[in-house]
Amino acid sequence: MDCFLIITYMWLVNSVSTFPRIIAGAFIGAAGSCFVLVNGNRLAVSFLTGMVFSCIIIFVLYYRRMYIDFLKLISLTGVWYFNAFAMGGVFNYFINGKVTAVTLVRMCAAVLIVMYILAGRNRIGKIRNKNRNMYNVTVLRTGKNIRGYGYYDSGCMIREPISGEPVIISSYKYVRPYLSEGERTYIEMFPLLPDKWDGKTYIRSIPYSSIGNSNGHLPGIAAENVVLECQKVRKTFGPCYIAVYDGKLSSDGSYDFILHCDMRLGG
């Protein structure tokens, strides 16, 4: 039952895990059920135990495979409980004490219909779409590599005007620890320039225009390669530039880069 719940849950949030993680998650779910049974009918203990073990299952399934902060964990746990109650209700309604081939066929059909409705609507649909476009990102630069989460944006078509290389966007606060002293100075002064060049720092001016009629220039730094990973898929993209934005890219902090429209895994 725990394996079934994990598989239907992964389908709902549109993110896969690995077979060992699924088995480990099922064992954790079984351990949580045993703990609840041992503690009898104490509702508060049972509820807290279920919450804790559900969070552990989600971490086991998606640790270092998906961005998870506190709010994301709460939303994923909510989907887990919704899925568990929905599937439990389907099982109880159709089985009702006996199992037949007809019962199993009806139950599978009902499960597929419920999952289709849930995954295509409202908040669950948004979670699925966001997970589909979120990648693990490693930006390769001389000296230090920058790692984080990137959000694929089909509307991000910015290119560095001289070389024509694609541009990804990140916040100054995030990339600052990976910059040289000269790059920090130049970016903080942008669009002004220091009176004397240090002989080694290169900053490009990246023009941009957004849907909300906001336009201007952002300071850009060169990167050698960008490696994207999502689940078992990995792809390396060639040289690009990082446009440095003096603000927050994501209101909930769920990603550190906005990726160029050419940087996508799969179709």
C-alpha cells in the first residue's frame, strides 16, 4: 500500500525518484504505521507521527533531486495526505471486505480518473508544472563553480549583444561569494566604471526587456559552461553569460537562476 501511495504521489507532483528510494520510503511508511498502532488510539500522537513520517518519506524520495524549503515541504505534505485519503477512500469503497478481478479493474479505473482530475487542476497542477521546469544547475567558471536551482523560462531570450551567447539571470546576493573582488566592484558601480581598469576584470552590459515594459541593462559576467540536471537527465550547454540582477528572482526563494529559452532538457 505504501509503494502504491508513493507511486501515485509521484505522478501527482510530476517528479520521479529511484527504486531504492521508493522501497526505503515504503519501509518508513510501514514503520510509521506500526508506531501509530503501538501508541493506540491517541489521536494527537497519531497525527504528529503521521506528519513526521510523511516529511521523512518526502525527504528520502527527493533529497538533492528537488528544491525543498519549509513552504514547499508543507505543500508536498498536503498533497501526500490528500493522495493518501483519496486512495484510501477508493480502496475502502470498492473492496468492501472482498477482492475480485472486477473489483480490481473498477478500482484501477477510478484511481486513474481521480489522479487525472487532481493532476490537471488547481494547486496540484501548478506544483506539477513548476517541478517540470526546475533543474539542478552548475555554472562552470574559472576558479569557482556556482551550484543552485534554475527555473526554465521559455520567454527568456536575452543574449549578449557582441558574442550572441545566451544569458541566464541570477541575483547579485546569490553569486557574490563566487565573484572576484574586481567583479564585485564593477557590478556594484554599474553602469558607471572605475577611473582605472585593473587589467583583468571584464563586465559586459546586457540589454533586457521584460513583458511588463521594463527595460534597461544588467551587468554580465562570462561562464564557461552550464550543466543542467533533472532526475536522470544531464546536459551541458556551452559558453554563456550571467546577467546579475540586484533583487530577488523568486518571491519564495525556490530558484537561483532563470534559464535561457534554449537551455532545456527534453522536449
